[in-house]
Amino acid sequence: MPLHHHVYPFAEVGAQFAEANKGVELLNWRFTGEELRRLHASISSSGQRALTIQDCLSAYIVTVLNRCREKPIRMVTNQANYRRVKAPFVEENMAGNAIQTIITEQLPLDMVGIATAIRTSIIRSRDPQDLENWLSTATDLMLTTANSGKSFFFKPYDDVVDVNGTSS
């Protein structure tokens, strides 16, 4: 859980955030529903595992970024829900933010491979044992951090793309 290892006193988190965002510019990118369906169809036609539109869109964005960079994106993290996981420690119809950070393995360079790696990581994360391990570790790290009077700072990395989607 590398994202949970950067902790700072509450008073320092704002400065860390400001430093991390120096030089960052907003980019608005809009896709029509038809464009997303065509993208999904073109990537999914390879016969790989059932991919979602979000998997394909994330893979497309990674490959576009990789064309503009010296060092390629090596990992994607997804913030995805686990509401439909069947496990004794998960309430199926819970209200709240049942979100897990899902990290891919090292990414290949092609869109199909990237989309497949993203989907594989999400499916793996929904295995009840994998989810139980993740929740136990995250809970311990979060409790320890809160009890020490500190806060997490989810530090950005140049070779990691963070996706905030509730991929199914």
C-alpha cells in the first residue's frame, strides 16, 4: 500500500499539496457517448476479458500520455467500489463510501494490454480474501496515522495515473 505511507502532521498537508500541484494545469477532455462506445468496441474486439468503457478510456488516456513523455506510465490506481462483493464483512446495501484503492501490476505499452491489466486488478481486488487483506491493512494504517495526529497525503507520482471511477 504505497499510497498510505506518506503521512504528515495536519498543519503540513496543505503545503505538501501545494508543492505537488506546482505547474499542474487543468485539462478538460470531453468524449461523446458514441466516441466512448467506439473506443470500447475497438479495444474489446481483441477478445480479451470483458472490459468496461472505463477500462478502455483509462487505457486510451495512458497511451496518449505515454506518447508525450520520456518515461512511460507504469501503473494505474483505481478508486473503485466493492459494494457488490459477497463477503461476511461487507454489507451489500451499505450507504457510504465503500471505496478501495486498486493498483495494477506493471503496465504493458499497448491499449488492449493496459485495459486488460486494469480489469484484472479490479477483478482481483474483489476476491473476498484479497479485499479482507486490503481492508485490514488499510484500517490499521489509517488508525495508526489518526492516533499519531497525522494525515495521509496521497503523493502523486510521475509514472502513475490515478483514476477516480467506480469501475464495475
